[in-house]
Amino acid sequence: GNVAESWFRKTLKVDPSHRSARFNLALVYSRQQRHPESIEEAQTVLKNYPDHLNSWQLVGDGQIALKKYDEAAGAYKSCLKIDKNHMTCQHNLGVAFSELKVWKEAQKCFERV
């Protein structure tokens, strides 16, 4: 993680809008359970690339890990507005709705998967 993190940071010093480096840094943070940092980096990707599905998913996953289920649901919904067939976001939206005890919506999500 540290070698990858260092490489991505160096790339971002040269080119702060480098999508792959920023997303992969967010991914490294996520795998290290550094969710606030992961969310921040993924949201930075989304400022420049609002259709980047994997960043929406990573934001949602980080919010789930932080037990911020409303925010997670919002991220997954944003992903699904772009690609209604994104099964991981569909499933994870169901998880967020389950945690929020919105059973009917959760069931709809799981039926689509």
C-alpha cells in the first residue's frame, strides 16, 4: 500500500487531475480502511469526471463503512442514474436501505440484482 500510495501521490503532484492516480489512491485508502480519505479522493475524481461509476461506488462503500447510510444511498443512486444496470451499486443500495430500515426499497434493489 505505501509504495502504491507514494507513487500515486507523486503522480498527483505533477498532474492533480490525473484520474487513474487519484482513483487508485482512493482505492488504496479504502483497502487500508482509511474511509474518510478514500471518500475525499473519490469525490475529487467526481468533480472532474462526474460519470466515473467506480468513484460513486467507492464513495458509497466508504459511507457504508462509516455507517452513514443516507450518504451511501445517495452515492449509489448517483451511480445508478448513470448506469441503471450497475449491479454492485444496486446491491449495495439495498444494503444501505436495509440499514435504514426502508424494507420495501431494499427489497426492490435486491430483486433487481
